[in-house]
Amino acid sequence: MKSAVEDTMSDFPRVTRDPDMMGGVACIRGMRVTVGMILGNLGAGVTVERLLELYPYLERDDLLEALRYGAWLASEREIRLETAA
């Protein structure tokens, strides 16, 4: 049976997490290109086209999936539990 994390990660097949690579940070397709690096560049105004020029081994779908993964992470919510008195 899959864990919740494995099940969620199957929604993002291009995003990989390996504790032996990049400290377990989310990367693209097992490469040393982190989702955070992609999102940081896009947030700083670097265009998709420019990122694809700078990193020719990346595909447009890699960048789109990094965006989807970042949106999924940002949609987390904290549920407060009442403490027993």
C-alpha cells in the first residue's frame, strides 16, 4: 500500500525527491535542478523561454509541473486542534 506522500507524488511524475540527492529537496526528473530554483527564477521575471534556453535539458512540461507542485505546496492548510482542558 502506498503512503500518502507516495500517492501525492504520483500526481507529479516529473518531481522527484531523493534523500541522497540535493538533500531530498524536490527536483525535476532526478536531475540536480530544484523546483525551488525554477520557481525562484520565474518569480524573479525570468521567462519560460529563457529558462529553456539556459537549461536545454529541461522541457516546458518540467517547468509547468514545477509550478503545479509549488501551487500544491502553497495550498496546504493548518488545522488547529482543540487542547484538552
